[in-house]
Amino acid sequence: MAYHIAVDSCTDMTAAMKKDEHITLVPLTLNVGEDKIIDDETFNQAEFLRKVAECPEAPSSACPSPDAYMQAYGYNNEDAYAITLSSELSGSYNSAVLGQNLYLEEHPDAKIHVFNSCSASVGETLVAKKIQECEEAGMEFEEVIKAVDAYQAERQTFFVLESLDHLRKNGRLSAVKAFVASALNIKPVMEGNKQGIIEQAGQARGMQKALRMMVELLVERMNKPEEKTVAIVHCNNEARAQFVKEEIEKR
């Protein structure tokens, strides 16, 4: 089937996805103090994390332009899709929709749909994989949209933070609360709700307990696990990701 998928750079790209001609990465710009960093194939994660740790201000991001999405849609395909991080976290979704509308003005017969992942990171990855699964199965454009929407309605996103520093820097947590939590080694367990808004689902003292709590929440919320895919992503800590995998498999 002829199709194309544009994903913003908050998507965690697997090695296979990076080589897939059906997928185009549309980069965000990351702002750390005065530095502006393009989140494309030149991105240096270690250098970025160093700058974030040293900067007294919270990092921010600038979404891709509508023109960047228009370029990503500009393939001779029958079907085109875009996947963005949650519209509650970024303007990437609105930019993708605007790019879609502008493209359709020039190409009114084009088939384009923008998915608000209501998530981020590997949540976007799973949406891309679901689109590919549907397209490769020979489903029609509208059928793909319906199937992916149904898939997203059941998807859950959970994560655990190592540090509360970013929440303190962006004003979501007072310096006193951040200090007390750090002193007591409190780790928050977070989730993205169905609207893509980040909420605290719980907290635990110590990383191992927090990760186990996250797994318990996952197991508690999951229906028909034999039909589900669990995707685990980490930032420079494969050992913890493996720990989470093993804890899930125990249950």
C-alpha cells in the first residue's frame, strides 16, 4: 500500500523506523537557556542532558512549523498520516493540523489525518506501528483512522521520574516540596490521562518501589493482557527498563 507517516521528534524511533521509507521525522527545537537545539539526526543526547542540568531555567521546546509538516505530507501517496505528542504538552498537533489544511488547499483530493497521540515518546511509536499494521493489512484510509482511534482509547502511559528538578524549574513544584521529596527519596509515579494531561498516579520511597508501583498500576488497568503490547522506554538506564520488563512478566 502507498502511505506515509510523519512523526514529530518526540517519537522514540526504533532502528527499523529510522530506515523505513514510509516514515519521516519532523524535528522540534529544544531550548535550553540561550541554546536552540534541533532535535534531528544531529541531536546529541548526552550534551543536551548536560546543558539541562547546568541551566537554572527549565528547558522548553518549539513545535515544528506548519510548512515542515506540509513538506512531510508532500509525497505521492494514497494515504498520509501525522502523529504528534499530546496537544496538552505542545503546539505540534495544532501545527500539523494547520499544515494539513494548507496542503489540502493545494491538493484537495489528498488523504491526510493527524493523530493527537495524547501521549509522547514511545506512546507515539505505538501509534505509528498500529498505522503500519493496518495499512499493511490492506485497510482503507477511513478504516485505519477508526482502528487507530479505538486502539488509542485503550492505551495507557505511565512513567517514573528520577529527579524532581525539572518540575521545580518550571514552577510545577515548589522548591521546598522538591527539597523535602528529594531528601526523603520520594519518587513520583506519573501517568498521562485519556486527554494527554500529565497527572500524578502515586509516589513511593525509592526508585525500586516506585517502579513496582508503576507495574502494579499497569497490571491493574490492563484488560486482556494477552492481546496487548507493552512498550518500555528509558533515558540512559537499560538496567531499570529490564527490571520493569521482568516485573511485568512476573505478573
